[in-house]
Amino acid sequence: MKISVITAFPELMRSYAASSVLGRAVSSGKLEVRIIDVRDFSHGAYRQIDDYCYGAGGMMLMAEPLAEALESASGWGKPYVVYPSPQGTHLHQELVEDLSRKEHLTIVCGHYEGIDERFTQKYVDAEISLGDFVLTGGEMPAMAIIDAVSRLIPGVVGSASSVTEDSFYGGMLDTPHYTRPAEWRGEKVPEVLTGGDAKAIERWRRRRSVERTLERRPDVAARAGIIPWLSGGAYVVEVHYPVLGRDGEKASTAITGMDLHDIARACRAYGIKKYLLVTPIAQQREMAKRIAWHWTAGWGAEYNPDRKEAFSTLKIFASVQKALEWVREREKKEPFKIATTARRVGGAQHWLTLKRRILKDDESPLFFFGTGWGLHGEVMDMADAVMTPITGGRDGWNHLSVRSAVSITLDRFFGWR
């Protein structure tokens, strides 16, 4: 990756680029950093690069020296131009990852009141802010951007796990860390970390990351895929009986091959431990088994190995009660049962509330999805919580297929950012 920095303080940036991890990355050729002194493109005897703002205000950088400095960087290919500015979008991990995929990143450091708006409109691709405060110049934000981006370039940080285990990268804040001595001023390192049990240490770190995130930054959990942070598994139950018929009576619905394929694929994609299909009708169960066999053991398994993986999540039951008994036996505890519905139900909870509860209590979530006109009251009564309906658009219309509802729900809870 190539990074250019246009600045009025080149020595400050050169010193930074030659230091620590970044300096080693540059010297080893994993990263190229070029510092461009905007004063080299000034005009006149006084090497002027700034002037007073029109109308009112203080000094700001002129457009022409900046444009000529930017043009000098074109030898590295078309740059993606970033301008650190209080008016920009806040820097966050996803944005850093996007920037790390640019072949040539150019950062333009402003000063005083900033830079001429005409230059911004003509050349700048993104304005980025470190937060809602003002600095005297763009050099410090430029350092932060370079540091965050360079960490994601393979080989810059010695251990790849140091990157993937960082706060935000994996969806949660980082776990607490300790070093020697084991006791300092009466405070001891948690005993689990000195015990040598790798699995116990991993469990401890996972729980501390979750607790710290929920305590300090509960908003972060909204965009975190939570499967890696749970000690148990997650389950999807597609219910074909008892469900509601068109007139609200108890009914049974037919299994469709399209639902089987799409729900199985969604479950595999989002890390669901098992996709449980419930129907009391023997012929329906046999049909589902034949479809699954074709893709897991028959000709389809060799033809499409990905579909084989998806259908390996499927397990078929004659009743909801038998499905629940199987999950209890597997998890050695009661699952946290969530009923989904397209109707307004008293006491229903927002998906974010449920997601945070699952994390906080380290639950094994199980989602009931109804077919037909929705889950019958018998199944709703089994649930520990009801999730508010999936909504969107302007008029509240809500009649999604079960496979669409499953995919949306799984992405909210288990999608990784």
C-alpha cells in the first residue's frame, strides 16, 4: 500500500513515519509513505500557502499549492484523497478497513480555518473526523489514520491475532490484559490467567470482553456477530404445527423445498448449530428427509459441497416439544426461547434488547419461526420472550416469507458488522 501525506509540517510527519511499528513496515517494504511539503508548491518570494478567508474569519490554506502538491503524487496512481476535518464522518473500524483496501491513499492536512472549499469539492473523496473537537492542524488525525490503516496490512503487526483480537475488529471491546508481577500493590492477576488452562483462559477472556462491551459501549453490540462470544449454540425452529390458519384456527402447513434450501443456507452462513424442522405429518417429514439425503449423501453432495454443508444443519422432529427436549439434552441447559411474529404482541421486546440479554446471560438462543399466518398461541406460550415484528417502509406492511424472516433475524443477531 502507498500513502502520501500533504502537509505544511513535513518533518513532523517524517519523524512519525520513521518510528516504531510503522517505521519497520516502511523499511521492510510492506508500506510506502511519502511526505509532500506543500510549501514546495508555493508561489512568490514568501512561499505563501495561506491567505485570509473571504467575508470573515482567519487564515486558511490556498487551493493552488494543494492541487499542485496532489498532482505531484500522481506517479503512484490515482489517489483516494482524505481530508481530516471536524465536518467529516467519525473514524470507525469499518471505515479504516475500507481505507486499508485502497492502493494509494493521500491525506491532505489542513491548518487554521482549513482548506479552500473549491479544492475539497474538486479533489477530496472523504472528510474524516476523529471526534467532535477541533485541533490546530490535520497532522495528528493523519497519524491516527495511518496507524489504524497500517495495522491491517499483512505483516505490519507481527502477530495476526493481535489485529483480529483488537477492540471493534471482532465485534466486542478487548479483554483486560495483565503482565508481571502477578501481584502489584496488593492487586493480583486473575487466578485463571496464571493457571495454564488454555480453554479456561479463552472462556474467561470471552466473557470479560462481553461484560466490558455491555458496560462501557452497549451500542457496539448492535453490530457484533455474537456467535463467537457464546459458550453454547444457537438454534432455529421452523414450525409447521401448531400454526395459525387463514381464519385464526390451529393448522398445519406444508413444507416447501425453497424454504428448506434457503433456511439451511442462512443457518450455515450465520453459524447456527442446528436448523430444526417441525411437522407432525409423516409424509412431510419423509419428503424433507429425502431432500436432505440428496444433498448430504446422494448425488447432490458431490455436485454441490456447499449445499451439503448447509443441509448438515437440518434436523427433523414430529413436535415442538421433542425438538426442545433434544436441544436441552445437547446444551445441558434450558435454551432461551424467542418467538417471532408479524403481529403486534403485548410485552414484545426489540431485537437489540434480546441480543444484549443473550450476551449478558450467555444464553443458548432458540428462535421459533411460524409458517402459515404465524405461530399458534401454544408455541408463543412456550417462549421466554417475543421479538417485535420486522418492520420497514412507510405503511407498516409486513408479510414476509419465513425464509426472509429467518435471514433478516439471523443477520441482526449473528451478522458480523
